[in-house]
Amino acid sequence: MEEKKKDRLEDLKEKLKECQKLKDEYLAGWQSARADFLNYKKEAMERISEILEHGKEEFILKILPVLDSFDRAIKEVRSMKTEEKELVKGFLQIKEQLKNFLQDQGLKEIECEDKKFNPNFHEVIEEVESSKESGTIIEEVEKGYKLHGKVIRPARVKIAK
């Protein structure tokens, strides 16, 4: 009888080792699957962020012509009579609200005044004879913009020959 107990004990020890081995395999498989899922989740979130940023960029590019129209209107205001200028003040406030909203979204104007031409930020539309040093920006024809540091529209400029 004691022999049976020893055999039974040995069988139970073998089954316990087998169960522990299976447990370790299942645990390793679960941990691997969990890590794969977390990596997938992280990659999916990054893709969603990229899609949202691209959508934001497209949206802002469609709004920029409105800002351009405001800038052209401001140039015309200088030649108006004082009474007419009062009417335009409201429109200029709308421009500032729009500009502030876009800045909150990460939009920044590209600086041009008294700068050297930089092909990363500027697009030359004309070279003009000038007393300034060659390659210096003389006039900004259309503003350029960066979104979170990325140029989404270069500034269109006239430079000195």
C-alpha cells in the first residue's frame, strides 16, 4: 500500500510539473499577446493623430485665402475716408479673431521683412533692381505659414537682384 502511495505521489508530482510548464507557456503567450496589443494600440493612436493633423492642415490651407483677402482689404483701407474706415474696423476684428484661432491651432506666419531669401520658407516671384544686397527680400506679396514648424505655404516674395 505504501508503494501505491509513492507511485500516486510521483504521478501527482509529474502532473504538477506538467501543469506548471503549461502555466508558464500560457503566461508567456498571454504576455506576448498583451504586448502585441499594446503596441498595436499605440501605433493606431499615432496613425489617428497623423490623420487628424493632416485634416487640420487641409482645413487651415482652405482658410488662408480668407486671411489673404483681409490683408488685401487692409491695404485698400489706407486710401479710404475716415468715416469709411470706421465701417471696416469690425471686419478687422473678425480677421484678428480668425488669426488668433489659427495661432491657437499651431499656425505661425513666416517672417519676411528685411530677411535674406531662404528657399525653405520663401518662393521668389520676381527679382527687382534695388540698392539692397542681392537676395534680400524687398516685398512680401503673399504671406507664408508654418503649422507646428512645418511649412504649409511658403511666403511669396520679391527679392533684390
